[in-house]
Amino acid sequence: MKFDSCDAAQPTGISGRVFTDRGTGVRVKPEDFMTIISRSKESLVVETAEGFFTKIYKYATAYKGFVFFTESLNRLQFTAHTEIIQAQSISSDI
């Protein structure tokens, strides 16, 4: 994993893009999102599935003061220790 932006080096090495339209958040790849989730014993994930013909799964979680967000065509699989909240939608406008 590496940081995609030239703003500043990230010690965690997570690839992402910061958005600040309604708070501080970072868009990451699904595999990086899963790495973030694995760092906490009891994670909370907000999930939604959007789209008519093609489902796009969207996920958000908070970690160390940031909101991390990802999208995937495949539903992500989490451990039993991850609490999932189903949402109607997740705003991810960047």
C-alpha cells in the first residue's frame, strides 16, 4: 500500500484520497479498507448497496479520527466481531 496523493507522506502507508466536504475522510481501495478494519477488535462499519442493474456496495468506518470510505462491486466479508449497520445511502461526493 502507498499514499496516492502528493500532499503529505502517511506513516500508515494507506492508499487514499482525502475529502472534506462534510468532514474529514479518506477514500481507499477495498483491500486497504479491510486492513483498517482488521486493526480494531470491535469495528463498526456502515454499509449500503446502491444501483439498479449493477449493485455497488459502499462502506464507511471511523478510525483514529478519520472516516474511511470504499466502494466495491463485490460485497466485503467481515469477521463476526465487526458490527454492521445497514444504511439507505452513504454520501461520498469528493
